[in-house]
Amino acid sequence: MIPEEKKGMHGMRVWFLLPLLFVLSACSDRPLPFPEAGQELVVLTHAGPLTYDAEGGMPVGFEHDLVELFAAELGVPVRFVLISRHETRERLARHEAHMAAGWFSPVPSKSFVFSDPFLSTSDVLARHEDALPLRDLEQLQGQTVVAQGSRQYRVLRELQARIPNLTVRESRADTPLDLLADVASRKVEIALIDQAIASIGQNYYPMLRIGLEVGEAQPIAWMFPADGDARLRERAQAFIARIGNGRALAMLRDRYLGHLERLRPMDVVVFIERIQNLLPRYRELFQRAQRETGIDWRLLAALSYQESHWNPLNTSPTGVRGIMMLTEDTADRMGVSNRLDPKESILAGARYVNILKSYIPESTPEPDRTWQALAAYNIGPGHFNAARRLAGRKGVDGDSWLEMKKILPLLARPEYYSRLKSGRARGGEAVILVENVRLFYDILLRHQPEFREQEPGIENS
């Protein structure tokens, strides 16, 4: 028999070892089992504008959303494990996840297998606008080019075979946007980067110049351990085949890539200058409006910039006035006594956006619900509701902003507006407003911190 004292010590040792045993089992080299009901899909990913971006609060990203759709089809929750990109292969080989989703291009491997591609992209050279232009790849002789990601590194190593003295260096920047920030600040002279991410980066750093395309178009796919459960990859294949030409994938393309070419570089330059020089005057007012309405202050600032360029005295030929460009009827409805007072105007505009969102059916998901409310802010709820009805008559999904972008311009065509009680409307202008606001909001998310209520006595930085 074990003495009572030793029994207690023995029990303590068991409880002490349990966490260690759990850690050891989690690091097992055995493949994770297929995620059944009640389990979770574990996915490795890394930070980036198209993979996993949590700067706005809730995580978003093209691949984040696509994986969420896949997990919903499996009927299980998904757990994302955020790691550095260069760790992916090692950690997936150790079976720390079922799969990896990180804007990867398939390469021959004995250790990993890839899904069929769901997108294709290409690689481009990014430089500062003050650098000498590159007209052909032979000008890379003697240059150092920084690669972002293993795909770009492989492409440049192939170029080394025919371009003398080309030096290739792999970036350790946390995200591809951080690499573009290094190019914009001249810490890096030339970088090879994914074209889609470069397009996003140009809106954050307008001094970037995107030049030559290097190599052929590359597919984007998910990565699985070769010895993992084959059923998961088969389900992923079926999922990708089903959505390949469907609305779900088109909506993701529109959400993350569809609004990127609306602004000219000079528009972005001016906007960033005004973020630094003009926005500080009104930041507190936008944050007060967020406190009352729950709408991100940066979205309100983006809407206000699109409407008035943050000019509280702005007046349109139609009589719309103020920093939020309120009509007289809307101002009266919101209890505004002076539309030229930015304090009154900003709060009223924010409240009005919430009212317009309440008019949008609950079946409309975010962020489409917000984009539709902003379109109604531009043309009025009557005209926007007419567009929703027109969408229904044409058999179009009115809950989708992607579809409503096609319907709204029809309100300016007589064969359509002549049948509507609300009459003619410049629906195309509403689309432009929303797409520009989306871009301005993206830029503000990158350059301005979110606002959080602080405890009494603690100031916001």
C-alpha cells in the first residue's frame, strides 16, 4: 500500500504532468483527424490584406472569408492560427493544423498537396516614384530585388540565371504591406510582390510605382499535409469546384478587389495629406459620433471626406450643405439647427446612416448592409428602395451589393425610371460614392487607430 503522504505527492505529480502531456499530444506528428461535428477546422494563416487582417476589429480577408464558407459547409467552426509566413511548411508538416491558407501557389512537393486553384495572380516590381523607370528586366543587372514570399523568391532565382549580378534578398517584413511601406520610404529600392496586394498598397502609399510584370500568372490554392486525411482535401476540391464560377466567389472578389482602381494616385496623395493636416480638427467629433451610434469613426470620416473633403462650409448647387452634406429635409428630421456646424452635422449624419441601415432588410449581410445604406445616403431611401424593387423584378439578389451595383445605374435610364414612382435618380453616382468611401475607409484603417472607450481618468492616445 502507498502511504497517505506519498499518495498525495503521487496525485500532485499526476496533476502536474497533465498539462505537459496535453502539450506533447498537441505537438504529435500524427495527422489531425477529419473535423467531425463538435470539432473544429484548424487553419494556419498569416497576416495580410488578402489573408487575415484584424486592423478593423473583426478579422477579415479574402482567404479568411473563403475558409469560413468552407467550414460552414463542413458544419464545423474554424480556428485560425496566425503565424509568420515562413513558418507555414514546418508547422503544417508537424500537423499543427488541418491545412494552410495564405495566398500560396502550388509547387511540386512530397510533403504537401494543394487544392485546385480558386484565383490566379501575377507578380510585379514595385519601386518608389523617384526611382528610374524600368522598361525591361535586363535593367535589373547589378540590382538587389527583395522578394515577398517563397513564390516571388523562386521567380527571382530563375531570373538570376540570365541576368548578371542580380542579387535576391527575401524580406522578413510581417506583411506584404509592410514591405511596400519599406519601398515607399526608400528602405528597399525594388521589391517583387503579388499584383493584387500591390494594387491595395498603392492606395496606402501613392508614391509607389508598380512596373513590370515578372513571370507567368500564378494560381492561388490551399495547402494540406500529404499524409493528412484525404477526405478533407476532397471536400475542399468539391467546395472550390462548386463556387468557382458562382456568386459567393464573385462577391469576395468584389469585396476585397473590386474597388481598388476607382481613385487616381493624386487623389490618394491629397487624401493622405488631409489625414495628416485636416482630419485632426474633426477626429474627436467623429469619435463622439462613434460613441453614440456604434459606427466606426473612420467610416464616418471616409463618408464625410467623399461628401465634402472635410469642409464644414461646403455647399452644393442643389443646396446640400456641411461637412456631411445634409439636405435641408434630413437636417430638419435629425434636429439640426445649423448644417454648417460640424459638431451637429457629423452626429446627425451618423444617426442618419443608422436609420438608413434599419431600412435595409435583415437578410442583407454585412458589409453589404452598410454599403447599401451609404448608397441610400446619396440618392435617398425612396430611390434606393425603388432600386431594390427593380432588382426583385429582374430576379436579382437585392441583398448583394455586388448585384445592386449593377441595378442602381438603371435608375437614370428612362425605360426604367418612367415606371417608378420615385422617378429618375443618378444611381451611378451612388455606386461611385460607395466605392470611393470603401477605399477611403481602407486607407484610414491603415493609417488611423481604432477608437475605444477608456476607463475614467485614462486618456485616449
